[in-house]
Amino acid sequence: MAIEPASSDETPGLGRSRLLRVVVPAVMLGLTLLAWEVYVRVNAVPPYILPAPSLVAQTLVKDWGTLYPALLVTLRITFSALILALIGGTLLAVLLVQSKWVELALYPYAVILQVTPIVAIAPLILVYVSSTQAAIMICAFLVAFFPILSNMVQGLKSVDHNLLNLYDLYGASRWQQLRLLKLPAALPYFMTGLKIGGGLSLIAAVVAEFAAGSAGAGSGLAFRLLEAQYRLNIPRLFAALVLLSATGVAIFALTSVVAWLSLRRWHESALAREN
């Protein structure tokens, strides 16, 4: 019995599914904002208690000159910490997998750094590091570092043993096994660590700035949040929160696109099903 080829109608179905992933959350957001706006206007809620979404949008435009430089500071710290965490986590993961003694010696301390709350470590870092911005970046680095390290170690250890035996049979060196087999096999795990680390680096940058209490022209969005809270400027506080949330979503979207571009041609997690 001949098997009929898949119908071309599947492609429009896939397109509709992707469209729904965008439309449904957008509609839900619009309904939530509408309900929020109606509630504030009907109940005459004061803006220092709960500002309407329209007022938050107006404040975001009006205070853009204040919030935008702070956003750039937060972005610079976040991406600097993330890049350092990617480099450091990947290099240390390779070193841990290549040497069992190094793994036994160093990995427990990486776990200790991860499970210790960054709020408890931040004051010590601020004492020993002269620059506040550098201290905040170190805090963000420490938080983003472990997910990348952990995922890379897991990925490098998850290589098919049959393939390792095949490489040994053909006399491949450890460098060849690492470059041609282990690193490509660990790429999906690396991308998972990238997506986790991107969000955590932003969170850690904000939390560290809260702990530092930095102020002035070189301050990030966390200081603007505190400043708005102290002055009871709640619309600006919500505007800063909107910027932080949008930044987090943009970082996650960016890392997801990078992961998809890296895996879309060969890994099962990024390939569309044919049936």
C-alpha cells in the first residue's frame, strides 16, 4: 500500500499556530490594560496609589530623558556580566570535564557561590571593590555564571559513549574529541544556559544596585525605581518597571532567536514535526 505524501495544508496550519502565539498574548495584554484603565477611572483611584496605564505611558514619554540613560547603564552592566559569564562558564566547564581532579576541587565552590544569596554577598563586594559599577557587574556575573557552567558541564558529559568509543578507536586526540564531538553535542545545553543566564544577569544587576544604593548620573533603573518610590512618584515607578520588564522580554527573545538560529537545522528541539 503506497503512503501518500503529507498535504501542503500543514504549512498554513503551522503559520496559524505561530500567529496565535503572538495574537493571543497581545489580546490578553490589551484586555488587562483596558480593565486596569476602566477600574482606575471608575473608582477615581489617585495616581499615587495606582496610576492608569495611559498616565504611565505619558510619564514614560515625559521622563524619557531621565529613564533612558539609566536604562543604558543597566543594559551595559547586564550584557557585560552575561558575556563574562558565557566566557568564564564555558572555559571552566571544559576544564572541569577534561580533568576529574579539577572538577572535584572547584565545582563544590561554584555550587556554594550559587546557593549563597546575592543580597548577602553584595555588601562584601561593595566593600572590597572600589568602583560601584564594577561591584554591580561582579554580582550580576556571579548570578549568571552558574547556570551556564552547570548546563555546559551537563552537555559535555552527555555525549553518546558509542561515539566516544568510535573516536578512541580512530585515535582521535582529546582536543579533536572536544572540538568535533563534545562541544557540538553540548550546544543545546549551552543555549539553555544562555537563556537562563540572560534573565538572571538583568535581575542580579537590579538587585545589586538596590543593595549598593548608588546614585547620580551613572545610576541604573534600580536607582530610578527607588528614587520614584521615595518621592511617591508612582507613575514614574511604573514607567521604570515597564522598561525593566520590556528589557527582560527583549533579552529572552534575543537569546531564544540565537538558540533557534544555532539549532534549527539539526537539533530535534528546533525542528518542526512532519506529522
